[in-house]
Amino acid sequence: MSNNEINSEDCKSNNNPIPTLGIDNPEKSTKTPDSREFTPKNEGVDNELVTQKLNALSVNQDSKVKNKNLKKSELAIDSGKSYSRNNSKPNLSSYKSNSPNHSGKTPTHHGTPNSFHSSSRSHNNSSSHLNSHTEVKKLTIVLKLGSSSVCDPVTHVPHLSTLFAIVEVISSLKEMGHDVVLVSSGAVATGLRRLDLPAKPKSVAQKQAVAAVGQGRLMALYDNMFSHLDMPIAQVLITRNDLSHPTQYVNAYNTFMELLKMNVVPIVNENDTVNSGGIRFGDNDTLSAITAGMIHADYLFLLTDVDCLYTDNPRNNPDAKRVIVVDDMSKLVDSVDVSSSGSSVGTGGMATKLVAAELAMAAGVCTIITNSDKPKRIIDIIQYFSEGRGENLSSHNESIPESVLCTRFLPNKGPSLADRKWWIKHGMRRAGTLFIDYGALVALVKNKKSLFAAGIVSVEGVFGASQSVAICFRTSLLPKEHSDNNLPQVLEVGNGLVNYSSTEISRIKGHKSESFMDLLGYCDNEDVIHRGNIAINISKVDFNKLF
């Protein structure tokens, strides 16, 4: 064990348990107590009794499955790969930098977390199909519902039949023993209906006010529907900043795990009312992918107003072809037109769903795009692929049955992003930018090395040590033999957590670490960003062009 890692057993002995990421849910009991038993008495609260009641809330999904139809119980998803969930989950146990200083010790004044270990999900390239003799696999499924699926884009009246059908599908999935998280848009549309406004406001403040009105009514609608099936729900409002700090990231994860343990359906939306960035384009698509990656979901369903992804808009182009399977996002870019901007009440479109699918693929999550008007298709899709009937489908294969029509994005081959890299890449808000030279680009991307001050050309923004920054490269600095007019002027290489502030980096950029004592008066770290704190973001296509 390295100096900058903390033994979890030691921490427990000091009554300071480490929050962990990806912990498997403990066994759940089969009894759900009457909610009336939770009414506090006037004479005070019995903490032991409360603990017992909370433990009793954990419903044993596996026991419920045994009482259901055997055919339903065998619906264990095979998303094109076989997964194994490791019992050794990554944790966040320290806030120190990964990189040693000149004395061989780890500095303590920089608050960089270092213990997001390897991903809890491992992949292999062989497909494993479950049969009637295979043990049921518990799955975590994230469903994302867009604004146009929740409400009519013109009248803003809720699509009650669609929403009730979604609720019934979630109930069926939970009866099969699976955990389900619903990411739902529609707060703005619901607010427009309540305030009798004809269209979505243009100013950010007005949008946030309308969202504040609509969010409460939207949750009341969901609560009413789920209550008919005796399913408790929870509202989870998240912003990008909520995931930008390691402690908040872990807290968000732990909250999801506890809700699922209690057999609650979390309903997630972006906290539009307080989001300092406004209600941005496609945020709930991205949010659903980040949520799926954070909780190690097996499946992400992006429910929209079309059956699947097409090479062009099928409403305008009758020759548009279906895209059934995607295993490499870089091959899809040149063959698909996703210029549609989405509905009048939403903030996304097909383009943002592809971004979400790519994020989920990197995290090892299989992503499905299908029609929200046919929610029962979700269960059919699960059964279809679990029986191995979709393994021979090609990208534009038209032979897929209409009952399971969808686009399936397969998880990336090989290991998925480790939790730490996932958090650095998608959880943290970038506070500034470092521009690097070609030598540093080769070291980071090709040789997987740390970033040193000698390879930094310029600094943008004001930030402190341990904050996240973007690492960029100006393609004008490429050697002539690697120059390519198709590359952007500025290429985003990745994100990283810096060991020095922007002021310090401005002084030491272009210099070797031996000069730090003369330039700064100290040398806490020889590298500006340790390789363990860098998440690379260059596609395979750009990689081949660069090297």
C-alpha cells in the first residue's frame, strides 16, 4: 500500500469510515412495513427502532422474483458483453496528490483525491447468453424521458397514457428484481401549463422560474401514478457543480444506493432553478449518462419520439436508413445527420443523445434509443437480446422485429473508464485551460505520462491547486508530417487535476522541475498534473491523425 492510500479497516477502527463508490447492494428483506409505523411518537424517537424500520424497508428483490412468472425472472440482460461486478469497489479515501515531491513524500496542502481505483465493471469479448438454467442477474437500468415525451410540445398537457405506461414498465422491471432510476425532463413544460404561458421564455431567469413552478407539479404527478402501484419515489435534483467535488460525488452515489436499497424509484432532474449555467442544451441527456456511469448501470434507455436512430431525419427524407447497432462512435459521425434541434419545450435533440450514448459507452453502459410511445418495448428489448437473437444484426440491418425496434450502442471493448477518471472527465467543472506543445501531447496521449511544466505553452483562467482544468493543443504546432487540415485549430486533449495554481504555473511553464526552487522558492511536485489525475479525451480517429 502506498503512502497516499488509507486502509479502510484502519479508518473504521477510528470511527471514520471511508465512503465508497460502487458498493453492491446488501441483501434486501421481503417485508415492506406500513408507512404508518414511521409516525414519530410524542415521547421521543427510538433510534434503534428507526434503524430497524429502515432496514426493513430493504425489499429482497430476489425473493420477489421467485413469486413471479418464471419467464419474467429469466430476463437478465446481455448487452453484447458479459459483465462481472467486482466486490472490491473503488473508494475515495484521501485528498492528497498522487505525485511525490522532491523529497519522496506526498504533499498534504493540495486537496486532490487519489483513491478512485479501477472500475467495478470488467468486460470480455465473448458473449454469454442466459438460458433457463442460468442464475438471474440483477440489473441497474436508467430510463431517460424527454420533455416531448412527458408533455405535448404545443398544449403542454401531460401525456398521461405514456407516463402511466412508463410507470407500469418500471413496476414490472422491479418485480423482476432489477433496480430502476428514472431521469425525467418536463419541469419547464409543466410550469408553462400551470402558468398558462404559450411558449418557453427566452431569458434564463424566466426559464428557471417556470421550471421551479413545474418541478413540484411534475413530481406530484409522478407520485400519484407510482402510488397506485404502491411504489415510493424520491426526487433527486442535481447540477454539474454537485458532482465537481469528490465528497459530493460520493454523497450522490451513496444516496442513490440507499434509495435503491429501500426499494425507492429515484426520479432525477437537473436542478434548473439554481443552475448557474442556465438551462443548457441537452443537459438531461448528459445527466442521464453521467448518472448511469456513476451508479454503474447496466443499461441506459434514451426514450424519444422516434423508434431508433436514422441516417437522416425520416420525416423529411424517405430514404433515411435505420441504424440498429453502433459499436464505434467515430464511424457513426460521417454517416448520420442529427441536425434536428429537438422539441419546442426541450433542450436537446438526437445530437445530445449521441453525446450521452458516447459517455455511457465509455463507462461500460449499454445504451438504447427507442420510442417513448411504446414503453412496453423496453421489456421486449431486454428479452430479445437476453436470448441472443440480436447478435448477428449489422449496423443497417432491417430484419429486426418491429416489436424490438431500437438502436443499441455497445459498451466500449476492454476496460471502462475507472471511477476516478470518470469523475475527472465528466464530474468536475473545468476552472481553466493549459495549452501544451507537441512533445507533451505525445507524452500524455501516446506514452501515458504525466504533464510537466516544460511542455506547457500557456495558461488561461484563474484557478487554484487541485482544481480541474482542460488540457488543449493548438494543431498549428503539429510537425509538417502530421499536419492535417481536417483537424480543429484547438484540440481538447483531456482534463486533469493540477498540483499548482494558475499563478504558479504561469511562472514555471516551459521550465524543468529543477528550476522550481529558483522560480517559486519551493518544489512541492515535479509534475504539474500526475498521470493518475489525467483523463484523456482524444478519439481514435484524431489519434491516428496526430501520430
